[in-house]
Amino acid sequence: MSTIEQEDILRDQILRAALQLYQKHGLKKVTMDDVSRAIGKSRSTLYYYFKNRDDIFEAVMAMLIEEVTAEIKAAMDKARTLKEKLRAFCLTKVKTSEDRRPFFTAIEAGMNADEISRHAQIISSIHKRLMRAEGALLKAALVAAVSAGAIRSLKPKEQEMLIFILLSGIRGIRRELLQEDSFTRLQPAVDTLTGMAMCWLEQAG
């Protein structure tokens, strides 16, 4: 195994250990010492990879983005038609969000308002990165469908607006279902959203 591969493995171990500690104790209580003890390495090892606690936290969040994006892409890749891909995107998007909701609840444990506000800025930045990654998945599916002649050709602004509507729509659906404390209406809501998108995509330009 090369040195680079070993470094990648150790970096991943640091992030996995930090993630578990955040879930158990909350972000505020997790120190560099805690993470170093969890992986059985010295603090100097951590500082080789990360500047400070916030740097580790941002890297953990970036890792989560990669995992979420990969999970959504895998679900979309299994679907054959564009409608199935859009449906897979929406359903998997909600699933990944719900799977990770306990983590986001846990990291705020014990924080005061100022601390929550400071870390909210980091989370907001990460959210924008996730939106871009998800948008890229939708764009790839739309471009492939146009190339295959399955839908009409889209102008750049049309494509951009549709992606915005789909991303905003599924987040709104999830938010409302959380308010209801029930996801029984998720699939019908997703079917309606994707059905409307397909009707618009299949009509003559």
C-alpha cells in the first residue's frame, strides 16, 4: 500500500471517529484529544490533516455530501426512464435526509445560540454544495434524456429552472411531511411532482 493510500485511510478514520463522537456527545463537547484517542493516534497526527476542530467538522460534512450524492446517484442509475430517475432522486433525497436527521440534532446538543449560529454558517455553506451536487445529477439525467430523444430539447434557463423547482419541491414536500409527522403521503406527492415535470418536458417546445 502506498503512502498516499495509507494517508487517505487514516484521514477517513479520523472523520469516521469524529462523526461517531458528534453523534454521541454533540459537536461542542468533542475535542481534538477525543478524536485522537478514538483512533489511537497523537494530536500531532490530527494536526497533520486538519488545522482545528472546525476544520474536522467541515471535512465530516463534506464526507456526508459525498455519501448522500453517491447514494442518490446509485438509485438513479438503477432506473431506466427519466421519470423513474426523477422519482428515484426525490425518494432517495428524502431518505438520505431522514437517515441523517439524528446526526444534525445531535451535533447541536449543549450549544448556546451563538454557537449554533456560528456552525449554522458552516452548515449553510455545506447545504449549498449539496444543492450543486444534486443539481448536477439532475442535469446529467436531463441531458441524457434529451440526447436519447425521450424529451424535448431544453434551453439552458429552462433546464436551470426545472432543476430549481425539483430541488425546492422535494425539500418543501419533506418539510411539510415532517410537520405532519408522517411520510405516508410521500410517494403520491413525489409521483405528482415528477408527473408534472414530465408533462412539461414532453410537450412541444
